[in-house]
Amino acid sequence: MKRREFLTTVPAILSQLAYFRFNPAYGVRDSSNSGKPFEKFNTQKLHPDYITTLPGVEYFFLGNGEIIAVVQLCFDADAGGSFFGLTLWDAERFTRKWGTFLYHPERGFENTKLVVRFGDEFFSIDRSNFKSISWDFNSGFPMVRLIWGNEKLDVEERFFVPVKGKILFRNIRVTNKTSFEIPISLRLQLYPNFALFDEIYTDDNKDKVVVAKGWTILKLGTLSENVRTLGRYDLWVDLRGAEKEVVYIYSLGDKEDVQIKRSRRNFLTLIDKTRDFWIDKTEMESDNEVLNSLFNVSKVCLKSTVSKSGRRDSGIWQYNMEWVRDDSMFLIGLLMCGFFDEARIMLIKMLERFVGPEGQTIESSRWFGYELTELDQNGELLYALWSYVCWTGDFEIVKRYWDKVELVAEFPLKDVFWDKTTKLLRNKREFWERTDAFGVEDGYELAYQFWVSIGLEKASELAKKLGKSGFARRWASASTEIKNSMLKFLTFSEESGKRFFIKRRKVNGEWQRYFIPPDRSRMPANSPISTEANPSSEPDVSEVLPIIYGLVEPIDDICIGTLERVENLWNQRWNYGGYERYDSSSEPQPPGPWPLASLLVARAYIEMKEYDKVWRVLNWLHNISGGKSGGWFEYYSVEHLTPPLPPVGVVGWTWAELVALVIHHIVGIRPEIENLVIRPSLLKNLNFVDVNVKVREMEMKLTIERGKDISAIVDDKRVEMKNGALVLPYFKGKIKIKLSVI
């Protein structure tokens, strides 16, 4: 080490030691203080970066199935979190935020910042010199682009992962804005989570990397040759001559020397392969930047957060568990974005590992028994399988797993569930997972009837296609019986004539309008359901499911009546927008809007052509915390009851619903077993949408424009549309479609 470097480094090290040793916040008290040892024990705290819901925070997710990385930006200076942060973890393992690899108990993410030495001055990002952060797709694959600087220099940082490998690249470009030649050096630290890594050192041999060993091996290296290590954590690069750009590499792996060396040797090849991977995925562009952004961030996040084996945390940093219902919807989102391989892996995972010997499906990574089983999951899994076949044409997977398909379809039809008198399915658990402990009585849940009915209908189609006529007839008949009974018994007509869906009836036929816990002391303290006299079960967002999926015609008055009631969930007990999942009075959590619930309502409204209500949801999603990055939380409440409830995390199902709103409803791409159906519904103030999408072996370029009439041109030939839909047979090759809508 040069003497000058040592002199500039020692004061910084000593100042950090002094900060921890003498700062009162870390438990050091004046010697004159009296009291018992550790009387004020609660002065020891974790750095606030462990908090998921920091006010104004954005989380940008990057991943390739092997590694997940997150760029954090916390705009609220009073939140206590690091303004900038970077962390990562193994995609095959679930974690809490404080368990990610670059979270430090005392420093949080502070030490993940880049330090630029500009002559004798040192700069790093803060709220005063921040300029912008955004997704960048100009290179043909997703990057997070961060720009900061001052009157002397500009710094651009770009974060991205290659198509494969446990690698994160951090590309840094520095621009000298002065008229002088200034020596510039860059420093990054590998300051890992001390709960996970205990052996940390710099390797000053040929590779010059920082290494952390523990739960796994974590390394920081660079593609640059002008590199030097310093101390235990630091990797410096000196910019020389015309060099203004440096690529740093974070890598995970059991073999200490493989990832960094491979990245250096194959960097340009990795870039080309990554671009090739993304180029044939679904692309959507409209004349509305809000819609474009929401779709793009959802597409990226779907890919980024599922592992190579098909595992994904249903609530990132929250649940550490998996659900069939979440994965089924997520899988459909993957299909619509062109991630066929990822969808297939996830589907196989569910069929092989998430279906029990009787056909029961796991939720929260386990099964709770007959009375508390989530029956909707059987229907959702069958619907996801049907969707996969329709999008890919892969009927072989149905043949291969037919025994599992049969089990999943037959399970809800067991006598313990299917009431042969009412033809409805019964249990003691409702769609949002409240049980008899919450006051849910034995009865019939609308969402369970809907999903099992539609799942059996689709399973019947698959059975018929495979020549299994007996199962086809049985499941089609059961589907019809359940659907008809649902439409008869799970609706209500007021004296005024208004009709609407209701959530639940007891087995005696009574409408269960309230969920009154038998023992309120078991409810989370201070939650509405623990304190309010009559926690209402109505309205509930799940009541719009029959509208979304066309079980009832949009012109039916029951749709109008249902949505009028659900509209009461917008801003129910807050003033910052969004729909609650159900009436706040029966919440075991603090009241607040759910992005997932809001998108379900938006999907129902677009079927009703209530476009203003759809735009309201889209603009709300774009403007709330998470809207820039796509890192939407499960719900947005003023406070959280953590503990005993888990921290509020990021729920991937939301991305799938956003993608479905765009592809299934706005663009209208609806593959079926025999034909491709396109039924667009162009939102008000949206004048065109261009989509490049793959369905089976068809590579489709679809343009939808607002015109004076409804028409379709397919490969320069006019084709008739019926009832606003274009129906095409499947074939192999490229196709160009132009639709005009009013």
C-alpha cells in the first residue's frame, strides 16, 4: 500500500470504530450514569434497513433463476433506511430481508454504496446528489439504471444479471465535468451479512477479489485490470487513460474461483446470450407510458423471482412459503410473457410435489386437513394446466401426469366437500384463509364454487382431447351442477330488484354476513376483527371472479350490482386510494388497500367497459410506493402488526394479474384448445397497442388501433370478426395481424 493511500484510509477506519465505540445509540453511557447493568438493554437495535415497508421505498428485482438481486432506493429521509442499497441471495432459498447476503446488522446496506475518489475528494450517492433511477431496456434486456453526481462529475451505475450463472454485474461509468485532468478511483466493499458469513478477506493474488465464506461463498471482483485490494472489504479500481467505465462482479457459488473467472472470460458472450433470451419474449408498447411501464416491470419481476427449479416465495421477505393458488396464477403470467420453459418447470413442480395422495394441494407449504382445505386451489391448478396447454400446445404433459390430473379433479368431489343436495362445496375456511377461529362457519364459499367449476370444465376439455370420455362427461357434468348451484344460492336479490353475488352461505342456507370470532383474544391485538362488534364479511373482492372469467355476461344486472357493492372497498378507511380485499371491519390486519385485490376489480371493470375505473387502478399502482420498480407490497396500511404478523412483503401474484389485465383483457389474446381467440378491449384514451407474442409455434405481431369500425387484417387479407373477436386456427410460423376497434 502506498503511504498516501494509507494516510487517507486510516482516518476513515478510525472514525468508523469511534462511531461504534462512542456513539450513545450503540449503548455507551456516561460513566456518571447509575443503574443496573444493561438496564437499558433495548438500545441495541438492528439497522432499519431490515424493515420491508420503509416509507417511499422502491425495490428493483433482478434475477435469472439462480440469483436474485434487489436495488433499494428509500426516498423518505425520516425513515432511517439507507437511501441506496444493494442486496442479493440464492434464488433457490427463501429469506427475510434481514437474511439477505448484503444486509449488515449495524450498517444495513450503507456499505453497498460506490465511493468515487475524485482527486483528493470522496463522493458517494445521497439524496442531495441523486438524479434518477429507472428500468432500462435499451440493451435488449432489463437493467436498473442509477444516475447521480454533482457539478464536478456524473456517475451512471447499471445493474443486471446474465441469462445464467449466480452473477450480478454492476457497470459504472464516471464522467469528469471539469476542464482538468483529475485522477479517479472507484471503491466497492463486500460487507456481507455477519449472521451468514464469518470468513471475510481480500485475495491480492492474480484475481484480486474480496471473498466472504459462510452459508455459501460470496465474491466481489471486476473485469478491470487496474484493480487493487485494501484491508478486509475493499476493492479499488483506478481509472487510467481513456478508461471511464468499470464492470464489477458479484458472484455466489460453492466453487470459490469459478464464477468470477468465467465472467471475465465470457462477458461479451454472456451479454449476447442474455439479449438472445429476452428478444423472443412478449413485447408490448402502447401510446400510454403508464401502461407500458406497468407491463414491463411486471414481466421482468415475474422472471426475476422464480428459481430454476420453479420455486418462488409467495410473499418475498414475508411468508417463506409456497401456495398452489399463487403459483398457478404466477404460471399464467409467465405464459403470457413468453416464459414457456419457466412455466413448464413450475407446473411440473406443482404436479409432482404439491399434490397429495388424495389430490389435496399444499398451501403455505403444507395441508391443513379436510375442513380447512383451500378448495379453490384444485380448480386453479387445473385451469393453469389448461392454460399451459393452450399457450404451448404441449399435450404430452397432460398424458405424463394424468394420474395427478385425475386426483386433483376428483378431490373436491369427495362426499366430505360436495353436498349432493345443494350441489355446492363446503368447508370451514374462506378464500382469504380465515377459519372457524375467525368466525367462519361450515358453509359454501363463492370462490371455491367458481374455481372448482371452471377447473373441472377445463379438465373435461383436456380429458376429451385425450380420448378419456368418461372423465370428460363426469367433470363437465359436475362443473355445470356446481356453477348452476352457485348462480342460484350464492346470489341475493333486494326488494329493489338489485342482484349481486354474495360471499358465503352457511350449510343451513343462511347468508353469513358477519365473521364473529368465538375467542377474540386469539385475534391479533388491536385488529378490527378483534375489536369491532360485527365484523362484516361483505363485500369481498372474490365476488368479481365470475365477471372476470366470463361466467356471467357483462350485461347481466348481477355484474352491476356486485361491482356497486365492491366499490365501497375503495378508500374504505384511508385516503390514498386502492381497494381492500374485503370489508375492513373483519380484517385481522390493519386496514389498507391491496394491489392484488385492486387488479381483480380492474379486470372485472374492463369486462364491463368501465374504463375510467380501470385507469384509476392503473394510475394508483403507478404512483404508489413500488410503482416505479414493480416492487408492490401485499397491502398498504398506516401501521403493521409485526409481530405477531410477518413483515409485509412483495407478492408476485400481483404481477401476474397486471399482465393478465393487459394481455387477456386489453389486447384480448385468449388461446383455447382448438383455436386462438383475440378479443381486444382498448381502454378509453388508448389509441394503439403493438404486441409481439408467441402462442404455440405462432410468432405473432399484433397491432390494435382505434378506428371508425371493427375490422381485422391478417397477413394483408381482410378476415371477418364475430362479436368483436377474431378466431384463428393454430399453425407454425410468423403472422401479422392488424385489428381496428371503435
